[in-house]
Amino acid sequence: MTPPTPDPYRVAIGGLGAIGAWLAERLDQGIPGLKLAAVSARDADKAERRVAAFQNRVSVLPLSTLAEHADVIVECAPAAHFDEIAEPAVEAGRILVPASVGALLGRSDLIVRATDTGARIFVPTGALLGLDAVRAAAEGEIRSVTMETRKPPSGLAGAPYLAERGISLDGLTEPLRVFTGSARDGARGFPANVNVAAALSLAGIGPDRTRLEIWADPGVTRNTHLIRVDADSARFEMKIENVPTEENPRTGRITAPSILATLRGLVAPLRVGT
């Protein structure tokens, strides 16, 4: 006797920028076990026109109501809107998949609250690599985790940390280290740039012990991250060079596919990795 096919997870996407629009299109094309139910965007009229061309009917809703209409909430809006998406999702006991991982560092209470409501928070790998190895090492003792990020100056433009200190990257002709400190402080000062550092810190020794350097480098064309981990079980070094999206140089092209891979993992009969 063939077992009944479970209902697909209803997925809502908060934000239709470079990440959200790509995800919405892929989900609409059809992925077994997943169904795009709703989207939200700052420009609702533009979002309505976009989803009107989809194969399936999709509702355009306010950010704060997405959790009422879906089982899985994907947050990929500007970090300033994180709470508006994440809080209702956790309160409703939904699955939350945040792209703005740096914003999650400031809302550790949501992780505690999820224990009470039954919500689950799945942090995608995003524009990073090797989080499986870091998580495995964290089962023992990790002595240090450091990360060096290099981006073209345009990829760091507008960061609050730079604006507050009057640091200009215009006309930069050689690499300039613009930040050194903890992953927590880096995520606060560069909310659109170093979600990767936040994810790394959550996988390993936490945002206060994870050390971060950020460089504005006119000599690179890709967003580059170099991670070094020293643990009792292994010592390893990882480097990734991400191609920026055309829509937003702060975001690597691999970020949206990483989130899609996370969503597939919710329903796939085989999941590779810890």
C-alpha cells in the first residue's frame, strides 16, 4: 500500500530583492514538497505585477502577516525589517529561514522563544562554506576562529560603521582595512555585508569570540572570505570567492541557491551534511 503523500510546505518570502525574486521564481517553477504561497515587498504594486506572470497564484501580503499564511518563512528583506518578519514567524511556531543572519545575533531571545512555541530557525550557509566542519569541531574544543573578508569598495558603500566614522572609500587605489573586531560588532556595523560572519559564529564559538577583519580592496572583483579554524580535532583553512549579483554588489550569487538548498533539505528523502 502506497503511503499518502504529505501536503507540501507552504513557503512565504519576505522581500523580493536579488535573493527573494530568484527564490520566488524557482519555487513557482515547481519543487516537490514545497509550494510558494505568499510574498511581500516594499513596492506591493511591482510585486503584484511580478507574481502575475507566475504559473501559480501567489498572494502579496504585508511582512507582518506572512506567518499567518505559510509554514516556512524566508526572510530576505533589508535587516531593518528583520523583526517584522521573524517575530510573527517564531510566535506562530513556523520554520524561519533568515538571510539577515547578522540581525539574528541581536535577537537571541527569538531562539529562546522558539523553544516555547515550537518554531525552528534554520540558518542557511549563504555565501560561506564549511559550516559542517565548524559545527563538527564545536562538538569538541575550538580555540580560535578568524575570518578575513575582502570586498570591492562598492560592496561596502553605505555601511553604518563607515558612515559613523566618516570613512570614505571613493577613489581607493589600494586595500584598506576598515574593521577589525568581533563578529557581533561587525554584523552591527555592516548589516548588509557580513551575514557570513554571523553564520560562522553561530556554527562555532559564538559572535564575541569569532574574530573578523573587513577590507575594502579595489583589486578584487569578487566578495572573498578566508576562514581559519584551530580546534582540538582539526586545524583548517577555507576560502571562497563569490560573484556579486548584478542587482546588489553586497550579495553573492551563491546566497539565493544556498537558501533554496536549505528549503529542499526540509523535504528531501536524502540530506547530505550534518
